[in-house]
Amino acid sequence: MEIRPYSDNDRAGLLALWTEIFPASSPHNDPTTSLDKKLRTAPELLLVSVKEGVVVGSVMGGYDGHRGWIYSLAVTLSLRRQGIASVLMREIEEKLRERGCLKLNLQVVASNNEVVALYEELGYSVEERVSMGKKLYK
């Protein structure tokens, strides 16, 4: 298993993974749109896990100079609970730490108990905040 920055050769595999894992509930969650936008902003903070030439995991990081964010942590269903997500998270956390990031945030759908438990195992905790959003598309 290899963890490394995304390369253009990973495109089809990453889009297949995201289509498998993330429901296309709105235009801003469309896998192709998400990937194309990430590649225009800090593409080195998009990591993939590759096994036998196949993309089996991913994570995206973002950093605005104040706080870091984790996005799109995904592992193919058949390979879950093997430590891939934990390794991806350690790698992206280190890349953000190297940029001077002192605090990481992430969002999880509240009803996704399995993912909440994973992040708690990795040292994250629920913070008393109100998550707000605004869609800029029609």
C-alpha cells in the first residue's frame, strides 16, 4: 500500500472511489467538480492510497493560514478497518502541521456514527459549534 500525493494518472480511480463513497447530494459534492476545484488550490494537499495500482483511499486538506480543514476522507468499502484511513489522516495532518497549521477542523454528517467513531479514535472530538453554510449556486 502506498500513500502519496495525487497525480493525473489517479483521476479515474479517485472519481470512482468518491462516487462509491460520497452520495451526490448537491452540485458542490459532485466528484468531478470537487476534484477539478481542488486541483486549482493546493493540489499537494490531496493524498491517495494506492494498492496494486488501484486508488483505494483519499483525503484532502485545506489551510487558509489560520485553521486547517480535512475533507473527503474515503476508503473503499472492501478495505475498511485495515488502518488505511488512519495512515491517510496522519499524513495529511503532518502536511498541514508543516505549513504552520495549529488547529484542524472537519465536518461529519451527525447521523454517520461510524465515521464519528473513527475520528474520535484518531483524537478528534465534537466541539460545541454551529455549522453554517451558504450555497453560492442556483
